[in-house]
Amino acid sequence: MEYSAKVLEHFANPHNVGKIDDADGIGEVGNAKCGDIMKIYIKVQDDVITDVKFNTYGCASAIATSSIATDMIKGKPISEALKLTNKAVVEALDGLPAVKVHCSVLAEEAIKAAVKDYYDKNGIKYDEELFKPDNCHYTHEH
Ligand code: FES
């Protein structure tokens, strides 16, 4: 199994690791296949994700994808963050070994879960469709 240089770089030195104590939204998701867990914290101001941190109890791919995915949504409007797909994350990492692609889904799902939590906590109305598994580009390749 070969990892790209980018994966190794993000695994060795992951960005945005940690916790936000006064987070506006927290998303926690687990991977049914391997039992790995990812938690993402977001701060939101005027619909923009001003800060994001993650904790992952997972494999190298899960850590690398969380690292780059959090980089990709930091400072971005929520609407853009919701459009982030695991495919885009994998591409940004110059690919993942096929058996590891399911790991990248965690980051996308955790971001969506954090946004949903933010909406719920603030009584913001949203289209439930946004958070349906079918709209999450979820690959059922577990
Ligand atoms: Fe569990 Fe990668 S093996 S997330």
C-alpha cells in the first residue's frame, strides 16, 4: 500500500488538531468498519467557519483526511463546507490507496454533523435533505 507524499506529510504533521472549548457546533462520527472515531469542532460567525479543530482516533488516512479537510473549510462559508466531498478531499491528498478511501468519508460526515449541530443549537432552519446520507456522497464500501 502506497501513500502519497501529501498523505504522509499531513499524517506526520496534521493541521488543526485539538478541541474548541466554546465550539458552536460539534460533529462526531464513527466508521462502522474499523471502529475509528472522528470529532470535529467548529466556530461560526456570520455563516462563515472561522475556526475548526478535530480529534481523530483513527488510522493514518483518517488523520490525513481530517487535516486537509479542516484546512479546506477554514474561513469558508458554511454553504461551501457542506459541498466538500470525500472525493475532493482524496484528490487534494493526491489520492489514497483504494482500501483506504472509506476513511476519507469520516471527515466529510463529521463536518456535516458539526454544521447540523450548529443549526440545531441555534434554531436555524435547514433543509433536512442536506444531511440525508444519500446526499452525503457516502460510499457504502465498508
Ligand atoms: Fe478506520 Fe481508516 S481504517 S478510518
